[in-house]
Amino acid sequence: MSLDDIPIQIAPPQEGPSEMPKALLHEVWELLQAVCAGRSVRERIDLHGLPLSPADYQQLQQLLGRGEVSALIEASGRSEVFETAVAGVWWLRDFGADERLVAEYLEITALPLMLMTHHDDLCAAVALLQQQLSAE
């Protein structure tokens, strides 16, 4: 028997989304429960590394929707963040200097880390305002 004797059938590509978006939604639900109950402060799901088809990706976007809050951050490349229609579930995208998507994830939290002011920046702001007030 040779390899030519082994019957091989090629399955047609699946049309439409797989079960992946619903599985992700279930994971988001579990993480949101943990954050709500105080067992966690922040959880992340890396979307960039998941085997999502374009149909899966589109369905996930439809399931989560888009909320009222969004921000664009210009620091070491462009980053976008928006809260989905599910409160506490944030969709974040990081782009490289060439505008290519380099990271994409869901963050389950009250406020994404990306939007929080770093402590050193707060201290620099105190010094800046003190200098401006002293100049008056």
C-alpha cells in the first residue's frame, strides 16, 4: 500500500462563523463575573493570536456591539480603545508605525490600563502646574 492508495477527501471551507465567537462570549461572561465579584480587577483576551475567521471576527463585533466611550491614543504608535455595548468590556487595538495592526485584545475591567494616567505623569503635571502658578 502506498500513500496514493489512501483516500483523501477535502472538506469545503465552512461558510459563516464557527462556534468561536460564542465560546469567546462565554469566556467574557466568566471574566466579567470575576471582575464584578471583586475576584479580579482586569482580565485580557488576546484576539490577535486566536484563529478567528473574518466571519468569526464580524460576528464577535456584532455580539459585543459598540458602546458610548472611545479614545484614540498617539504614543509610540496609534492605539484605539472603545467600550463595547457590554459595560466593562473594552476592545483595544495597537498599530505599529506603519499603521499595521500589531495587537488586538478585549480587556474586561472598569477602566482599561491604557487609559489610566501613569503615576510619574501625574507628578510631572503637579510640577508643571506649580511652575505656571508661580509665573503669575
